[in-house]
Amino acid sequence: MDTRTAQALVRFGLGRRPSEPLPPDPASWLLDQLRQPDPTQLDDPPTTAKGLATLREDRQTKPPPGQRRSAALFKAQATALLANAVTTPAPFRERLVWFWANHFTISRRQGACACVAAAFMQEAIRPHVTGRFGDMLLAVMRHPAMLMYLENARSFGPDSPAGERTHRGLNENLARECMELHTLSPAAGYSQADVTSFAKILTGWSIDLKSDPPGFRYRPLAHEPGPQTLLGRRFPADQQGGVEALAFLADHPATHRFLATKLVRHFVADDPPADAVHNIQTVLRDTNGDLGAASAALVQLDAAWEPGVKLRAPIDYLLASVRSLDVAPDQLPMLGILAGLGQPLWAAPAPNGWPDRAEDWAAPEAMLRRIDWASGFAGRIGDRNVVDIADTTMGPLLRPETRQAMARAGSRRDAMTLLLTSPEFQRR
């Protein structure tokens, strides 16, 4: 394995599984994953309708916390998606799915979101990771998971019939976070008046739990009547105004710059090089937000092939570790492990999602958690040769110091622990 192949497996992928063949041409292997359909096949694919029906049933029957069907559904679906990340033959595409799911964070800290968190990833994120950003944005903003998380179902136009009847007003959460975290970023220089206007545009975008199947519903009686002005542009009333406003934000130059910065930070360096950001921004501008083209352009960046500059977040670290030993994911309590490592699934503390910089994951306590977990997990090594596993998964990225320490270890388990906790395995 050469350095470029190793880097394709760990930087763009999720870590190598020893049972998988090495790609003969790493760049072509990555690009093929963008061109081919998503290979994910779940036994029981999550759907919004099923999740909301389960939530509705729990609200009607009011079972004790330990017997809620929505909690059991969340656990089963989340476990299945983590297992797919361990076994997928298209790890670059899968990394993109998780990247965009974090960009559009929803959190089960808002309890109702748990039942549709997996469906959100499958319906609003996965189909669009190589498509248009505008299509993904619209799917996200109409999805019940996002509408519940940022409480847009509770937003009423002050002058709408429903607003005047109930004396309820705007909830600006969805509008604010869409502009600040999902599209423009504050660097665009929008005003509070723009946020308020956008919140009015999005009134009526809601959820219907009583319908069959339950799901997104536009409620015209809750919509603020009349056109609204956003960043100097007028948008019509009713649902079409929201669709047009989202398309405008998706293709705004500030959005292209913001997305390019996040992509380069994730795939290149914590402090994104300006020339790399400009490269990806230009691709997004010239292709009207084609995420497949932007992802392909990342593969072409020389800076993205420099090894060992990105610290693995806990979910990256867990997936790479499990893949390195080819452990069947159903043998591990992966949800509990992630929580123990400090990154509980779909439970980011704020709408800006989990951080993507080493300084946020490299605190001494966090590193000790990894060491403690790695020591236990390394017990699954059995009678396998640890040096072979290291060569198979890390190749030339393995430092001589780590190889020497493994050779001197008192047991296979100790040697495997040294590999999993080595600086080079911690990074991608």
C-alpha cells in the first residue's frame, strides 16, 4: 500500500477493513463512489411516516419512559445506520452523508426528533449528497425532524388568521439557523430584519401528526400574508415564497463560500487554506451548487492528500477502530460507546453541530476516554497478528516508533491498544 492509497482510505474514507481489497487507483476509487448509486440497503429503512406514527402512538398511550416505542425505534434505526457505516463499500460517499447530516444538525435533545432522526438522514440528506445543494436544503427545511427541532411548527404569522385567533407569533429559530448555520453565515452581513422577514416567509411550514401518513404539511392559515423582502429581494406569499427564498439562499455567493470553507476544513485542515476554499467555492458557483462536483474537486486538491493533519472525532475513531478489526457491528453497543467517547449520536448540544477542529476533541479527559475504550476493545484481537493488521490498515502511515512499541508489547492486546491509541491512528 502506498501513501496515497492509505490516505484515500483514512482521509476520504472511514478507515480500511482488512477484508476489503485495496483500490488500484485511489483517486478513481473515490470518484467512482460519487458516480455510482448509494449502495446502502437497510433491512427496515427508516421513514418519516413510521417515526411520526410511533410518536403519535406514544403520545396517545403515554407509556413509561422505558417502554416508549419511539425510543426503541430510534435505537434500532441508529444502530442500523452505524452498522452500515462500518460495512459500506463506499466509505467516501458515506462520510459525505455524515458530514452533511452534521451540517444540518438535528438533535434528540429536542425529544420528538429522535423518532425521525434516522429518516432525516435517509430522506433529506442521503439522496442529495452528490446532487444540488438547493435540493438538499429544501428537503431539509421541509423535513419534520428539522421543523420540530427548530420549532417552526410553532411559528405563526402575526397577521395570519391563526396568529390573530391564537395570539401566537413568530418563532425565528428555523430562519435564523438556516441563514447563520446552513447557508449564508454571518459573514454575509444580513440584518435582524432579514431574519424576521425570512421567518415570516416560512410560517405555515408545519407537521401533521393526525394525517395518514403523518408528515409535512403547509398550513396557509398560519402563514403571514403578503410578500416579504429578504436581502433586498421580494418573495411572494404562500409556500412558493419559501421555495423561492431557499433557492435564492442556496445559490448565494456567501453560501458557496461558507460551504467551501466547511468542506475544506473537514477534508484538508482545521485552518482551511484560502486557495483550496476558493477552488471549491468556484466549483459550487459555476455548477449552481453541485455537491458531487465539489466533492470531486476535493479529491483533486493536493493539500487533501497530506497525511495526518485531521484529528478523528469520536465517531470517526470508533468506525475506524471497528473496521480495523473487522468486528461485526452487531457485536458492539455502538450507541453507548459513542456516548462514552463524548459524541452521542444525534445529540449535539447546539444547532451548529459537532465541531470539526482538533482543539475541540483533544482535551486530556477525552483522550483518556479513548485509551480506556481502546484497551477494552483491543481484547477482540484474538490470535491475529497485530503488525499485519497495522500494515493492512495504516500502511506507510504507521510510524517506526509505533511499530517498535508494538513489537515490544507484552501481549497482542497491548500491541493492539498501542496501535489504536497511536498518534497516526488518531488522525486521518
